[in-house]
Amino acid sequence: MKLQGMVDEFVRGSGGYWEPFEMFAALVEEVGELGRALLSKEGVKGSPEASNLSEEMGDVLFALACLANYYGIDLEKALASTVEKYRSREI
């Protein structure tokens, strides 16, 4: 996957991957930041103009790609499998 290659190139050029539990903690942190941005965007907490959903989604995707790369998981294949799983539930 092109995205995973881009992440891998950056991470390897920046000192390498963190330990899995550190990458998972980073992913959880980024999901929390995405949650705060959504609350802001919807006007629940904070100013809708202050949220940056695109940036936060990019951060989540980066953290997820790091974990996937570490374990040799192709995210595109994993997503295709998940979509197929949901399709089969609809029948």
C-alpha cells in the first residue's frame, strides 16, 4: 500500500519504529484527539472552527499504519476483508 510505504520510509529515516505498546498508546492518544475534534466540530464542546478533523484523521491513520507495518499487515487487504465481512452480514 502506498500509504504504508510512505509511513515506513519516514519512520525508518527518523530512528525506526517504537515498541508495539508505545505505538498502540500513540494510536489511542490520537483517537482521543480525534474525539475532541469531533466534539468541537459538532459544537458540543469548543468552537466548530477550531477543529481540524482532517489533521486528526491523518494522525490516527499514521499511528495505525505504524502498527500495521511493524506486524507486516497490509491495511488495504485488511480493510477489503472487513468490508467483505460486513457485506456478508447484510445478506
